[in-house]
Amino acid sequence: MNLFGITAYAEEAAATTAQQPTVLSSVLGFAPLIIIVVLFYFMLIRPQRKRDKETKAMLNAMKVGDKVVTIGGICGKIVKIKDNYVFIETGNIGTQTEKSVLKMERDAVKSVEQKQSN
């Protein structure tokens, strides 16, 4: 009986050692997850941060006289900038009767065409 107890214990010890994962297999198990996170960073997060940085620089560089297009598609010329607001003149530029001035937030501007220097 003693002999069976010793052999059973030895077999049990060998089975538990074979089932324990090694450090390498644990790291390899997480490798696909790590690769997905890195791909998301380089394909989604990093380009979006770059676009946000360029947009912020464009909005900070706006000045009176620049032609702008808003997110809603309104085209016009900046006549006044005050704090977080931009006053845009729309309508025919040649006639005084058809002009109107719109007050919009700075963030509503989609693109800026710099004023031409003569």
C-alpha cells in the first residue's frame, strides 16, 4: 500500500508540473491583444490627434479679412473676432444691401482661406 501511495503522489506531482503555464506562453497569449491595441493607436488615435492639432492651429490663426466656410456650408468673410465668436459677413460682396453678418462660434468654422496680400 505504501508503494501505491508513493507512485500516486509522484504521478500527481508530474501532472501538475506539466499543466502549469510558463511565462512565455502567458506572454504569447496576450500578444494578439497587444497587437490590436498598437494597431488601434497607430490607425485611429494618432491620426485623429494630428487632425485635431491642425484644426486648432487653423482656428487660432484666423484673422479679420479671411474667407471662411462653416460646418453648415455658409461662405463668407470674417469682419470681427471676439473671444470665442467670429462675425462672418455673407452675401454679395459688391453690394451693401444684400450683406448680412452672422455671429458664430469659432469651432463652427470648417476651413479658412487666407486673405490675399497685394
